[in-house]
Amino acid sequence: MYLVESKSGAIGCMVVALVFLGTWPALLAQLERRGRLPQHTYLDYSFTNFLTAVVIAFTLGQIGHASPNTPNFFTQLSQENWGCVLMAMAGGVFLGLGNLATQYAWPFVGLSVTEVITSSLAVVLAVHSSNDADNAAKLQQLSDKHTDGAREVVVDAPDTHQDKDRLKDMEHGSSEEGKAATGSAQHLIELEHNRAIKVFGKSIWIGLSITFFAGACYALFSPAFNLATNDQWHVMRGGVPHLVVYTAFFYFSLSFFVVVSVINIILLYRPILKLPRSSIASYLKDGDGRGLAFLAGLLCGLGNGLQFVGGQAAGYAAADCVQALPLVSTFWGVVLFGEYWRSSPRTYALLVSMLLMFIVAVTVLIASSGHRRTSYSH
């Protein structure tokens, strides 16, 4: 199997992962704003996300040198490693639930704010957990027992009851001609008219609650993956090689795909937030925006894979620098969606301060990365 063994290679993986993981949310948010049902979008997205993991496992997991301690992907499928496999699958469930939740939070609190809150929770909780696990792995190496070591305009839409009459006029074709200026009240009304998830008249606390739930899920998936590949809890019997990163990523993505597919199929027939009912037949016929959803899944799959490959080489705490993805998401939020347009100087000052702090966090986490030996057996 192919392994990244240098610090520069690990850093490269993490930087590319940061860009990919900050871009795919913007694609899904764009589809929701255009009126595509989130259930349809997420089913498409999860399919290519899983397909990407399969391709990575079948290619990078098979090429290169293999040994009893670092078996190839297919070899490891038949080994008695179900304790760590279940840990990897638990991580996939956490990430799937977190990504699913954020899709329903974006309309309420905005793309950039959602990503900031969820990523901040993930950094605070996951980096602490992963750092403890990484330290345990380093101590095991030394003893030769084991191997591895906010934005103000966010409230403009959800809590306001203004302009409902104008919204009704728009629905009857009597809206003013011409495109509304980005960030204006008219722009928000037009957006509400077009988008799939309606937020006028709903409390912003709905979106914030969903966001905090997503952040808690994000904080759990990376430590679970770390435990799956390093087995700090010693759930496998002696002599069985640790899960290689590609095997763990395959099972991680498999559980992600199965769980979110089941949930979204249920949501087709029992939608939430007053979305219209749909069906599998309607989903299959809905090709509008499918290409963007497929692209989002591809970017997410590649981003997660690169994060884990880099984390195997440099430590999963350092790999959590990808949680600075709000740097990328905020860029797309401003460019594509007009977030923060027509905001106050105070909002711009807070935005710049937030981005600077994320840049510092990324720099510190990347600097904390170090070379780790790539042996996997007990």
C-alpha cells in the first residue's frame, strides 16, 4: 500500500484536504438555495463520497510494498480486526450525522457561521482527544510495544416577519423587475422564495441547535478513526496488525453511506422543517443539480481521505488543522452567496479577526506535526 512518510507530504495532504473540505459545503448550499430538496442532494453526495473511498482503497491501498505488519487492503479484509473496524464505522456514523445536520443548519445561520461553530467545537474537543491518543502512540513507540503514534446579518432571515406581503406578490408574479442587490432585504426575500428550506418566521435557535449537534458529531469522528488505526484501547488480540489507513477509511465511508442513505430515504417520505414529501422515484427523476452534488461528494471523499493519510503520517491532532475549513467556506459564502455584504464595520472587523485566528490555528497545528513510524502490529 502507498504510505506518506514525510512531513512535507503530510502537510501537502492536509492543505489540499482543507481546500476540498471547505468547498463541498458551498456546493450543497448552492443547490438548496436553488430549490433542490436536501434529501435528493445528500443521496447523490453520499454515493460519490463512498465511491471515492472505494476507489482509494482499491488503488492506493493495494499499490506499493506490503508486509505482515502493513498488509494491503484486500489482505486485511479477511483478518480478525472487527474491534477496530467497528471503531472506524462509528467514526463514519458521526461524520455522516454531522454533515447531514449542517445541511439543515445552513439556511438558518448561513454557510460560514455554521462551519465556524462546528469546526470550532471539533477543534476544541477532537484535537484534545486525538492529542491524547497521539501521545499514547508516541509513548508506545518509545517503549517498542506499539507502533503509531459571526456574522450579524445572520439574523436577518430567520426571525423576521417583514415583507411577507411582498413575498406573496412574488409568488403571484408581481415582483419588481430586475435582480435585487446582493445583501439587500429584497435579495433575502427572493432567496426565501427560491430556496428549498423556508426560514422566514422560524427561530434562529432551530439552526443553532442543529449546528451545535453537528459540531458535537464532528468532534467524535476523528478520535474514533484514530482509535481504529492505532488501537489504543487494545480491542484486537495480540499479533493482529493494526488497521491500515485505507482499510479504516473504507469501513468509515461504508458506515457513513449506509446510515445517511437510510436516514435520507426515510426523510423522503417523512420530511422535516415543512419540506415537501418526495419518493425514491421522484429522486431518481430529479437530475437538476445532480452533477454538483456528485462533485461535492467527490471533494468530500478526497478531502477525508487526504486528512486521514496525512494524519497517519503526522498525527491526527495535527491533521485536524483541516477544521480551519471556514477559511475556505467563508470565501465561497462571500463570493457565491453574498454573505456579509452590506454589513456593518463591526461585523467586518469580527470577520477579519475570526479568519486571522483560524490562520494562526492552522499554522500551529501544522507546525505540531511530526514524523511517525508506519508499523501497525501489536
